[in-house]
Amino acid sequence: MIMKRIYTLILASLALLSSCTGNKKAEENVETLRIGVMPSVDHLPLAIAQEQHYFDSLGLNVELVRFTSPMERDAALQAGELDGTISDYTTVMTQNAKGLSVKLLSSTDGLFSFIVNPKSGIKTLADLKGKKVALSSNTVIEFATDQVLAKAKLEPTDITKVEVQKIPLRLEMVAKGEVDAAILPQPFAQIAQEKGLVALKDVLLPGSEETLVTGLALDSKRTEGKDAAIQKLIKGYNQGADYLNNNEIAHWAPVVAKELKVDENVVSHMSFGYFSPITSPQAKSIDAVAKWLKTKGLIPNDYKAENCIMGGI
């Protein structure tokens, strides 16, 4: 009887040891992708996928590395510390043209508003002529500003561009009347409106050419041979987008507030568009950015825009 119990204990111990060894090996086989993000809405499908453990269920470890400065984010990517980033077309194309192995896997859903001081007299885009507009030069914000001006048949020289790198400072300057207007991303656009500033209607609508300028970019060299991991990243991202599209904001407002570093009350008043699944960037949008960058001398005239798009996925 005693021998039988000892035998049973030995079998149980071996089973437990085998189980632990198996789990350890499984953990060792889980690949990791490190993605740099900023406090902006275009990375929310990734954040939700992480919060809902979609990546875990797919056998993928996704580390969202959070930055408050795009320069720090880009420096980390160039230093080989990241597998990818949520970035924008102007940045990715400029980096790619300089020989970096960063390429766009997908477009993402950035949200922007053209915010004006109500005392500026700006009611329509045409009223921007002669006004001061805060922006950061050679960035996606200046690109969007120029695109919006063109729709109103205005030239970039029809406004006074005021260089303001930091987004919170841009908001503050519009509020104080030191400049008349600025394009602000969410959540800053919502914060601006809660301060009494105004968003121009029917401008920078979700899905418009001037807003389809942000994307998920990967370092093609660092992710070489990680096709299976990238497919899991795509699937998890899409599941996160589906969750955002199919659930009331109350279900995910706490996650958004944490990611965007704002109060839930701000999130509850924000308007979110449709969160698209992983989709290759539209050629029209990419070409428009490339043309603008070439005009400003930021990329070579012979640079091919499709070079910055990841293929074969």
C-alpha cells in the first residue's frame, strides 16, 4: 500500500515537472514585438488588443513602448530598440529616403481638427487668409495645413506660419489669441473645444486625404523572418479595431483615458470615427505626401513613394 502511494506521488511529480517544462518552453517560443506609440488615438486598436489579451491568446507578446516626444520615439527606432512605431507618412518617407529600413505596414486612423480662436473671425477656410497659424515645419501637420489651404484655393504664403513644436503650447497660444488657428490631433482638439475654442466644420473629416497620413510602420530588417509574428500582430490589431467599433465608448473609455493621459470626461465627449482593420496605405495619399516632400526638398526628386510600403505581408 505504501509503495503504491509512493509510486503515485512519483508519477504526479513527473507530470507536474513535465507540465512546468512544457509551459517554460512555450513561453520561450513566444515572440515579442516592441511598438513605439504616442498618446494619440491611432494606436488605440493596439492598446485595446493588449488590454483584452488578444495578443496573448494568439501567442504573441506585444510591448507598447510609450513616448511623449516623436523625436525620442524616432531615435529609439533608429537605435534598433523598437520593431515598429505608430508614426506618420512624412516621417516614415523621410526616414526611408535616408536609407533607414522603416516601412509602412498599414494606415491608421488619426483624428485631427482645425481649431480656431472664436475672436479671430475665422468661420470658413477662406477666412484663414492673412491669419497666423501655429504648426511644426516639415511635419504631417504642415502637410495637412497646406492641403486644407489648397482646398480653399489659398497658397501657403497666404497665411503666416508660426513655428510651435509642442502641441500643448500650440493649443495655449490659440486660446490666448497669440495665433489665430492650429491643426490639433485628438485628444488636444477636444480639450481645446472645452476651453471655448472652435473646430471648423467639415474640415479634416475622418477618411479625407489630409487625415489619412498616419500609419503603423515596421523596421523591415529587425522584423525579417518574423512573418508569423507580424500575422499575429495584424490579427490582434484587427480584433482590437472590431472591439472599438462594436462596443459603446463606456466599455473602453477607461483604457482610452489612460492611453491618452486625459480624464474620462474628455474621452466621453470625443467623436471617434470608424477604426479600420490593417490596410495598406492608399497610393493617392502616399503620392500626395511624396509630392509635398519633394517640393520642400526633403526627399530626392527620384524617390519612389512605394519604397516606404511594406510588401509581401
